[in-house]
Amino acid sequence: MNKKILIVDDEKNIVDILKFNLKKEGYDTIEAYDGEEAVNLALSQNPDLILLDIMLPKMDGFTVCRKLRQSISTPILMLTAKEEEVDKVLGLELGADDYITKPFSPRELMARVKANLRRLIPSEQPKENTNSHINKYGDLTIDIDRYEIKRGEETIELTLREFELVKFLAAQQGTIFSRETLLEKVWGYEYYGDVRTVDVTVRRVREKLEQDPANPQYIVTKRGVGYYFNKI
């Protein structure tokens, strides 16, 4: 079954360009032209990925993102015509997985779409036993198969990207990874991407996982180098 992508933009010419490029790559598309329609379609149609413009009638993209993150973890790629730093960071803080600035090339668009959709494909590595994909780190339990993290008995709500980041770092405790390496390994970008995306995602994860985000126990910063998962 083809992956289904929800395109949200109030400019029909932008929607048509996105539809053309996505369909050429074999994706199915559905379209929304305002924020309220976007929320309704996202919740009723279960798309595999959402391309979400910021400047929308009825409800802006930031509000749409915040509402959707209350109930679904579908990858959200925000589209913006602005270069302002605050827009990019705010989108990520609200739970977007990535952003792309207009005008963008079809090549960059498809690279980002494919990279985000790859995170949806289950691992094909063989399981050695029924518990092989359940790992404990201190009071954290990571269930790889269920894409679930618990702190004690409490389930921590993470987006797919946030989960992938924790899973990757935890699997290699104590190893320091640069932001560029994390973009490649977790986001899937070899030449596209902004390292600030990593910083904002780490901050969001800490706010959810850590008892004291200002003094993290799990994901630790190695100043001037990158991040690592602390050996516990």
C-alpha cells in the first residue's frame, strides 16, 4: 500500500506542485487548505506524514501542530516561507519533526519526505527472544517493538523522531555523537538539515524524560562535541 501524505497549504499552486512531485514518487496525497480542515483530515484519514504550512486561514500551522500532537505522533514536516529563526524553533518545540523553507527544490523536499517516512519502517533485524527488544536503563524501559518508553510505570509520550533519537543513543551508551552524525543516523540526512533541529529535539526529550531537565541524567551534553546517553 502506498504511503499517504496530507498536504496542508492555502496556496493552490503550492499544493499542486507538492502533489505532482509526491505522486511522481508513488505517494498518495490528500489536501487541506486551512487549519481546521487539516486537523479533521489528519485525525480521520490517518496519513503517514503531514506537510504543514505555517501561514494558514482559520488556524495557523503552529496551532494545528500543537493540537495534533495531543493525540497522534505522525511525522510533521513544517513548510514556511520565512527564514526567521523563531518560526523554525517554535515549530520544533511544538512537536514538528522537521521543517523546510520555501522556496525549496523537489530534490530537497523528497529527501526530507523519504527520510521521515523511513523512520516508520519496522526494523527487519531478527529477534533472538521475546524480550530482546525491551531494554532497561535506570528507571527507563524502552520497548523497541511498541515504540514506547516508560519511566517506572509511567508511559512517556514521545513523537516518533524523539523516540528514534532516544533509541539510537541508548543503544550505544557512553558514545558521543556530533549533531551532524545524529542528523545522518536519526534524521537520515546526509547533506540536508540544520543542527539546531537536533538541539531542540534533545531539549524536548529532556523535558519529558528527565526529573530535572536542567541537570539531565540520561541524554548528556559533551560541550563542543555533541550528545551521549549516560551509562546508568
